[in-house]
Amino acid sequence: MNFGAIIRKVKSRVLSANLPSLITIYIDKKAILDNLATYRQAYPEIEFAPVLKSNAYGHSLVPIARILDSQRLPFLIVDSYYEARLLRDNNIQTPILIIGYVEPQIMLRSRLAKISFCITSLEQLQQLARSQRQLNLHLKIDTGMHRQGVLVSELEQAIQILKNNNNLNLEGISSHLADADNIESKSVPKQLKNWTKARDIMRQNFPTINYSHISATAGVLHTDENTHSLARLGLGLYGISLADNPRIKIKPALSMQTMVSGIKKISKGDTVGYNDTFIAPHDMLIATIPAGYAEGIDRRLSNKGQVEVNCKLCPIIGRVSMNITTIDVSAVPAVKLGDTVTIISDDNASPISVNNLAKTCQTIPYEILVHIPAHLRRVIR
């Protein structure tokens, strides 16, 4: 990058930092570090690698990586080569594992330091074998989820390719549990049986493998140090859990706020929003906020979600629009323009926590988080 480009980049950052923001995402740095420490302390026999894919589950990739870069981690996990490059371009030094599919030609052209690639199929491995390029690899094994990975029946072919190509360094093996958040799952024991068989075969052929990992956050409920050497810490890093774990107490790291942008009185029988889905049952005081489904307020919250204004929960009324949501502020004393509105709370017990918003929308917390746009302002505190 030439000097002029550097100046333009700096000016762009300064200007964007000074722009007024109607919506702010707050990220609790202490919560992120405490959540990581909690898992490490609860399971000292295994390592944890934070998962930062999909914009760090909506928390913002580079800022989260900066928080973690000094934590002496085995590696950070991303989904794509783009994410890995973005981290290296921002001077993140921790090793990186890309677990998503990367085209073989991209792997072979890569000049990024301390990068490992996850091999998700036998065909991908065969293509890499045609080159002499040195690559660090994690071989993904399909133990029963039937989404990605080399089948157990294909392991012998994979082993021969790896043994015949010294440039392909097998750093680790991995798999993924399909039903880990179900403590009574019937498929997890079957997958673990297949995993044990595959892991033993790989260890016999490659005794110096550094990492074996099958568990994500919920998977630690089903596994121990005899199952794997490392777990991938995704949702748990951000303080959210799909399954109760008596060994773990974590705190959500993300909250989201905006402001009251409009206030008006409406009469009984008036309608609100698109398609007249809300009819005022009595005279009301309503308000708008400058955020809608384009800013991460799920449209399924129409007429049944809530936000918080001046410590009062206020129902969402009418359809959530693209950039506007209307709320009932009749119960908020002295509400005024500019008052703070909390859209997502970092209090897990709140009706507007990520977990509870997901329940209201009949979806999963992941979807609520990753639908928060990357362009919205994040503040680390």
C-alpha cells in the first residue's frame, strides 16, 4: 500500500469515527475474556480455540480478535479465506484455522502466515496433492452429520495421499456433532463411536498430530480429554448457551441500543404500520425508533416483541419495517426524543436478551446475532 493510500485509509477511519450514530452495539471486553477463562478453568485438560466466523457471531471480527490476540490461544477459527486475510491485514498475530471450504487454487496461492486449512472432502485433498506447496491441514471427518468431511470409509485413501505428499502437513483432525445441544441425543453417541474409530486410525498413521477436535461449545457436555484435545468455543465465548452446563456460568457480551426518533398520540381504532396489523385498542402514545429488520430487529417480532425505554419494557406494535420500528410508550413517563432505547440486553434474564428474542422468534440465538449488520457501530467497553 502506497503512502497516499495509507493517508486515505486513516482519513476514512477518522471521518467514520466522528459520524453520528443512531444505533450502537456495545461489546463487553471483560465478558469475552471471562467467558473464555470460565471454560478454560472448567475444562483444564483440553484447549479452547475461539470461533470468530460470521463477523464473530455478529460481535465484529477484528475487534474480537484484538481482544483475544494476547491470550496465548492455539488458533482462532474463521470460516473463510476472506476473514483470515482481514485478520492478518489488521495485524492479528495468533494462528488461524479456516474451517470453511476454500478452493484449492486459493490455498496454493496463499501467502498468509500461520494459516491452516480444513479439508472438507477427499476431492479437495486430491487436488492439493498435485502441487508441492507446503500447507498445514486439518482433515475433517464425517462421523454422521453428513454435511462436510471425509467418510470413515475414505480414510485409507486420505492417509495414502497425505503420506505420499510430504508438503501436506496434517496438523489436526476434526468433526462436528449434529445434536450436541440435546443432552439426551441418540445420534451423538453414534458419532462419538465413529470418531473414536477414525481418530485411532489417524493416530496410528500420524502419531504427531497436534489437534483433535469434534466439540463446539455444547459438545463439551458429551466429551472429555479422552475424546479430543481441543474444543471450538463459539456461542459460549459470547456468553450464550443452548444447553445448561452446571460447570459453566457465562455472561452475554453484546447489547444494542438506539434512540427515540419520533413520538405521537393516536386514537382508539387507529392503525399502525404496514398492512394495518395493529389497531389501537384505546388512545395511545407511540414512538418510533430508527431501526428495523435491516438493522437486525427480526420481522418476526412484529406485534409481539419488546424494547426497553427508560427501564420500561415497551411492546413493538405493527410490522417491523426495514429501518423503522414502532413501539407503545404509553407507560413511559416523560418520554422524549433522543431517549435511549435498548433493543438487545446483555442481561440473560431479560425478555430482550438474545436467548429470549430467539425464543420469541422461534429460532436460534445464532440467527439473531449474525443478522446484526457489520456496518453498525461497535463500541468495546
